[in-house]
Amino acid sequence: MPAQTIDYKAKIDGYVLNLNKSQIPTGILYDRVYPMAGLHKFNHAGSRDTSSYAHFKQAYFELYEAKYSTVSMQAFATFKTVINQSLVSKRIPIGAIHYNFNIIDTLALRNNLLSIQNELLYDVASRPRIPYLPHQTLVVAALTESVQAGTVNFVFNSNFIKSNTGNAITSINVDFGNETGTTATIVPGSTVYTAYYGGEGLKTLRYTVYFSNGTQQTTYSTLKVNGFASNNSCYNCSTAANYKPCNPIAEVFESTLAFQGYDETTATKSKAEVSYYYANCSSPVLRKPLLLLDGFDPGKPDQEKICTMKIWILLMA
């Protein structure tokens, strides 16, 4: 079903309406959301996958949307605000998601764990086990779209660690993916860690995560490094590859009125993110504002950035 035309979560909630949710061990049923972040297979069964800031945000959003009301998680919008506050202070957070969740066993019907009537799922009495399989994911990333070449400051504290496993992250050994191979063992706290990037490009950071139970796991993320500040005037953008937003921190606004669609059970207030792109990065003044409005299409990742780049290039031509 097209995710952009049908309320995916509402549809799934209809299918599982009659199931006893108290039997979901984690209280998070990942089947409730469209798995764009692919958490059911991310870093699963020994694989080592690569995240990014966009993927990290999507991962947390999906876990938040997949939870039932009995699960306490920081609101997605609040978490983004905390991240933005750190970015304003020129410190890039290292974020970590370490979460247990459940998915419905694809063999649940065949194994008589669930039954189906009128396209709705029902629990089977006296079944040999619950139909919910356990999954765990680890996602670690530098929480920014991009940084400028030069010295970059990183921080790692409890505000950016999201976990329900009971197995605390004690430290992370980070290879920052720069030209000199800078590494650091970071621990939750107020320490600022620095790495120097001598040129632009897409860097891959490696994280070896150490847990309180003595185990460890390795994962990766990417970080885009733009040119040095002296070459970062937005007037110099002639191609999409050279497009460098001055301050890519979005503000979140919420509508004052709620709207209920014809196939929705509750009214919802819309939300929008507003980003500012200044003509000169060193002089953050709106000279001739141009407003770009675009909707969200799950089939076109990062479409708002691509569209903004193309329009900006046309205006500068």
C-alpha cells in the first residue's frame, strides 16, 4: 500500500486491534510503522551497517511511533530540539540508539499462534508461545547534516543516548574518519572531543561500542564535510555538489488548528520545519526571502534538499 496515500499505522492498528498488547514484551511493535530505517535488519545477525543523521532521526521516529502508551520515550520533536541546541553551540552530538523491540512472527498463522477472521488478527487460546519475536538494534551517528572542514567539536552525553535494554553504554571508541586517523574513547559526560578534517567529502566514522555487561559491537555512520569557511560563501555555489547551507538547523512549528481526514479517527495538528539559507554565511540576514514549501514523500529521500539546491542554483545563475 502506498505509504503517502494511506495512514499505514492506522491500517496496521486496525488489523491488530483485538490482540492482547500486554503480551508484547517490549511494548514496541515495529510492524506498526513503515520500516524506512530497516531496524529489523540493521546491525542484525552480525552485520555491520552504516547510519547517518537522517537515518538516526528516522530510526528514533519509528521506534517512538511503534510504541504503545505504556512505554515512556522522549517525544521525537523534543529530542530534535535537544540536538539543535547542541548544534547552535557548535558542538556535534554523537547519538546512540540501543533498543529492544518486537515484530510479529511471519509464521504465526501457520504455527497456530494467531488466527485471522474477517481480515483481523486474533490471539489463539492455549498457544505454545507468544507470536512476537525479539529484536535489538544499535544505531550510532554524528547528529548533524554536515560540518565545515577544520577543527570539529564532538560531545557525547546522556541526552543523546536512547536505550531500553538495561545494558548501559559505558564508552565508545570512535574513529572519526579523517585524514590523520584520529581516534578517541568517548564516555558519557561533558568532555569535548575534537577532530580535524583537512578537506571536504563524505567521511565514514567507525564506532566500537562497549557495554556494561562486557560485550562490544561495531557500527558506522557517514558525515558530510564541506569546504573551509573562507570558501563557504553561498554566493559561490554553482553546482549542486558545491551547495553549502550556512546553518542547516530547522525550527519546528505546529499549527493551532487540528484537522481530521475522512479516513482518520482523530484530528491531528500539522507540523512544519523551517530552515534558513542566507546569502552570506558570515552575515545571517534575510535579504530577499524566498519561501519553499514541499510535502513529505517516503519514496524520495532528502527531496527537500535536492529541490532547494536546484532552485538556489537557478537563482544564482
